[in-house]
Amino acid sequence: MTSKNSIEKKIELKAPVSRVWRALTDYREFGQWFRVHIDGPFKPNEASTGHMLYPGFEHVKWEALIKKIEPQTLFSYTWHPFAIEPDIDYSKEIPTLVEFKLEPTTTGTMLYLTESGFENVPAERRAEAFEMDEGGWESQMANIQKYVSDNP
């Protein structure tokens, strides 16, 4: 379900919670499926930096503030959605909140993704940021599914 101010996705992964958790919170594994080079481990209340590896977006910086790492349950961070223009300072904008929640199922793990706070994105870029992240999360859910399947 999606509203104008948040994106919600879910996917059942045929992997145990511990495996999905590692794919989400080990910065090297996250980088593999998300297509980003991250400079160092995720730590709550600390910035995570790096750069995108997705073809055509290699110039885009990865900048997120890690919020919560609740083992095998919740991983969250804030970031500036679709912040791709190198000459724009997005730091003055209120970031959106990205949350990954995990629940065990009888055959693996249900992964829930929510990105909320689009109402705070400046009006002149809100619709495009929402649309690009909506499609981006669709792809990223498929990416993590393939990643945990190919790397048990």
C-alpha cells in the first residue's frame, strides 16, 4: 500500500531472518545488492557515506544517518530521496525515514520496507523524488531477493 507521503513494500524471502538481517546490516553485503560502495560499518546515530555504483549514477553520493539497528527485527536510516544533483546542497532538507522490518515466516522471512516523510520534501522536487524512490524500491526488493537466494 502506498500513500502520497510514504512508500510501502513487502516481499517474502526464502531465507532465514538471520540471513536477511546480514544482507541488510553488513555494509558490504548491503552494498552488493543495493549497488552502493559504503565507506564503513553501519552504526546507530552515525553517518554512513559512500557513493552509488548503479550505472549512470556513479556521481551520486551515498549519505544516510543510521537510526536504529534492532537485531534481526528493525534497521532504519534517514536520507534525502533522489538527491542526485551534485551541485545542490540537500542538507537543509528534512530527510525521509527508511525502515526495514523483518518477521519470520514458515518458509523464510517477510521483509517490510517503508519510506516515510515525503511531505517534508520541498514541493518542487517531491513528486519526482516519490516516483523515483517508488520505482527504486521495487527494484531493490527484487535485488535483495536475488542476493539472498544467490548467496545463502
